[in-house]
Amino acid sequence: MLITILHGPPGSGKGTQAQYLTKRYGLQHVSTGEMLRDEAAKGTPLGNEVAPIMAEGNLVPDDLIVRVIESRLRDADTQRGVLLDGFPRTVPQARALDEMLRRSGRHVDLVLCLDVPEDKLIQRLLIRAKAEGREDDNLETIENRLEVYHRDTEPVLDYYRAKPGTAVECVDGDAPIEEVAMRVRDAVDRHYRDAA
Ligand code: AMP
């Protein structure tokens, strides 16, 4: 059972790389952003609560997203291994995740981070805005999301770097998709080898 976190700023290619990784390693892709967008599209009470927060590029409250993940990690399809994409996004979320995993005798094995320079992120997000029409992919919201990332999410890396039993592997994500996929694959394989 491998619990891996895909970490990186918005636009770093987490969703794209998740597709490759889940196939290769048989992991269940758990994207909190996708789950919340689904809820918002369905107009559930949770969806209606989070939609305005997401539209501005802010983070939804920690206790809310922790409840969502806690329930998802009880589902049968997540028992063989998961790839968490977009969670944890704050240090309190990381602490809550570790605590819930500890209760079931599990832990985060690997944090994979994608490094992409800021100007490339903005370019990519603006292209995605045109292609997918995501409401939070406009310049003002993008700038806010990057600020939120640096302030709240980047510290999650140092949290895991300081944690015994969890490896942190950073990969240069400023390259064509296939090339990044190879680098990510090498990083995961290296982790498996070192852990063996
Ligand atoms: P993403 O698709 O991962 O970029 O997430 C889209 C939006 O969903 C974010 O900008 C947040 O508003 C919200 N969101 C997703 N995951 C989290 C999380 N772990 N904590 C707080 N908000 C989140």
C-alpha cells in the first residue's frame, strides 16, 4: 500500500501526472479539487458552501476538507493505495492526515513535488482557462491562488521533510508532459528501490 502526495503549485501538472502515476502503480487518484468541483456542479449543500470560495481562489476551511478526505479514505477503492492530488494544502491538513492514517496503521510514504517557474505556471493556467473554462483560471484568481500556495501550501513540504518515514522527491516539471512523466516515474522507482 503506497500513500503518495502529489505536491506543487496550481498549473504544475499534478492532474496530468496523476493520470500516468495511477495507471503505472495501481493507485487510486484522489483529487480534492475535482471532488469539490463535482459537489459544486451537483449543487449539494457542500458544493454550494465551497463554490464561492473556490471561485476566488481561496482555500476551503481545513476541518471541512479533512472531513471530506477522511470519508473518502474509508472507501474500499482507496485501500490498496492512493495518490493524493491537491491535499494536504496546509500544515494543519497534513497533521490531520497523518493522525487519521496513524489510527489505521498507515502513513504517507512519499511526497512528490513538481517544480515549475512562476511565469510558466501563469502561462499554463491561462491556456487551461481557454481550453477547460474553469471558473478559477482567470488572471486575478490565478495570482491569488499562487499567493495562497506560497503562503499556506509550500510549508507542507518542510513539514514532511522533517518527518521520519516520509520521503520527499522534487522533480523539475518545466518540460514536455512525457519528459516530466519519465522524471516522476524515475523518482517513484528510486523511492521503491531505496525503501526495499
Ligand atoms: P485544485 O483543482 O486542486 O486546484 O483545487 C481547486 C480549488 O479547490 C482550490 O483553489 C480550493 O479552493 C479548493 N481546494 C481543493 N483542495 C483543497 C484543500 N486541500 N484545501 C482547501 N481547499 C482546497
